[in-house]
Amino acid sequence: MLETLDRLIGFETVSVDSNLDLIDYVQHLLHGWGFRVTRLTDPDMPKAGLYAEIGPQGSGVVLSAHTDVVPVAGQAWTQPAFALTREGDRLFGRGTTDMKGFVAAMLSAAKAASQMPLREPLKIVLSYDEELGCTGVATMMAQLAPLMGKPRFAIVGEPTQMQVATGHKGKQGFEAQITGQAGHSALAPRFVNALNVSADTIVALRALQDDIATFGVRDPAYDIPYSTLHVGILQGGTALNIVPDRANMRFEFRHLAADPPVDLRRRIDTALAEVVARHGAAARIEVTPLAAYPGLDTPLGAAVVTEVRNLAQTALTKVAFGTEAGFFDAQGIPTVVCGPGSMEGQGHKADEYIEVSQLLQCEAMLMRLLATMS
């Protein structure tokens, strides 16, 4: 498993780059172990996902992971980012926690499955561009869904410290093009300053966030128990003596399962319309959707929760970050998130690492799973 992880970390699969070398490597392994493998090639980019299965035809179980990682540029790494380095129980390298550690454990289980008399199929999904908002699995799903069929359940191996996560919030991201009027700054009050419109937009979104936090739906299983709004990027202006006529803003909301995203979008649109009305006919805000993914809210009484909790032998939780689990759930596949490593402690940080003990715990869970399938 550690040799496999070393190879996986060596592939620099930052989301803006190709993942094909890694896919070639994994496809070669799976073919050699007797898996039936289908490559799902992106129509526009040099990237691909994989679907593979072994065993008899049937429902079976899906293990799923993404292959891309976040950038290392601008981070103060003291270890090689794209080579596996061990210090005691810690294995350093980009993607060790998020989430090539699970991929290595999954491939270890795949090799073991190839030597077992399975009575139902083991199914494996590898995706790409999860870090860009789960866009890869969304592209894959039209081809992937008929290949998978209706498995008994799916495990998405994002890092949960091997706890079984039954839920996470959904997300929708947006870009707002904000238009005002250009003019000489000496006459600034005569024009509509796009940055002023932007500032009022941020204030309106903050007010909406405060209302949601005070009066909105709550789920105490989350550290932040309500839906959230966040402005991440604001750009505008060309020179100090020119009233800016354009600005660009990117914002998102992350919503609880009980907080319908269509309702949140309606409230945002109403708030932005009020901002435009205050600034007059020269002001305009045009909102374009960016990436989005569904949330997950698997009932605690679902069979998948009981079974995976028995396999993992750990507690239940919900996680703050998003995953691809909602896409499998939307296909009618009972889904949970469970994998090695700590997203809060290590995800997206310099000197990312995973503990060997976490990998061994994951491998043990997967071997117990195979024992129930053979």
C-alpha cells in the first residue's frame, strides 16, 4: 500500500493539470488484477476518470475517490510536495490526506478482491476536478450511472479520520458582473461607482447571512449549524482618478439539506435587486452560476450507516466540507463518507501528511468489507 501511495503522490495531478499518467498507472494495475475497466475521458480536457468492477454481475458496493489535488504554489513546504516522505507515523506529500491515501488503500483492497471468491461485485470509481467544485464527476455521471447500476451502497473515501459521515452541506458558486458608470473622479458623485454597488452587495449578503444564522433552519450536527454565504473575490477599478464602471465578484452559499437552494437563490436575487434599485438605472448586477454540487443527508437509520459503522468500528459524524457523495445519492445509491486523515488538520495545507495508523485502519475496514462480500 505504501509503495502504491508513493507512486500516486509522484503524479502531479493539480486540478489545472492532466491526470492521465495517474489514470494510466491505475488502469494498468486494475487490468492486471482482472478488473473490467472503463475509462471515462473528458470531452474537452486531457483528463479522465475510471470505472472498474470485479466479481459477478449484480448490485455490489462502490468505493469512490478523486485523483486531483490542490496547488502547492505559495505554500511553505519543508518536505518534497510530490514525493512520499516518512517521519515516524507520518507520511508527507500533497494528496496524502486529500485523498490519495484512500486511493492507495482502495487499490490494496482491489488487489485482495482479485484473489477472493466474490459473491457480489466490487466497484471502483476514480474522478477528476473534485477540487474545482466536483465538476469531473458531474461530467462523468451520464456514462457512469448505467455502468454502476444500483449498488447496495457507496463509500466516498474523503478524510473523516475514519468516522462515518452521514451528511455535508451542498454548495453553489456564482460570479457577479457589476456595472456602473465611468467618469472623472473629480466629479465622482455624478456617476454610479461599480465598487460602491459591490460594497452594498456585500452588505446585503452579510445581512442575509445574519438573518439565516438567527432565524434559518439549523442542524446541530454541524460546527456551523446553518447555511452560510461567503464572498471570496472582488476585483474592480483601473485608476484612482477614474470612477470604476465595472467590478467582478465571486460568492457562494453552502446549504443544509433542509434549506432548499432554490429558496436561497431567490432571497439573494431579491437582495441584489434592492441594491440595484437604490443606485438607479445605470447600475446592473448580472449573476452567472459557477460550479455546484448537492449536499448529503443520509438517514441515521439507513442500512448503509449501520453496515459501514460496523466495518469502520468508529463513531458517526457530519463534515463541513463538500464531497462527491451527493452525486451518488442522487442516483439512488445509499452513500456515506469515510476515509483516512483529517481534512481540518491537513487538508490543503503545506506539509500535508497522513498517519500510517489511519491508512491501516482504512485498509482493515476495506478488508472487513471484502469478507462480507466473499
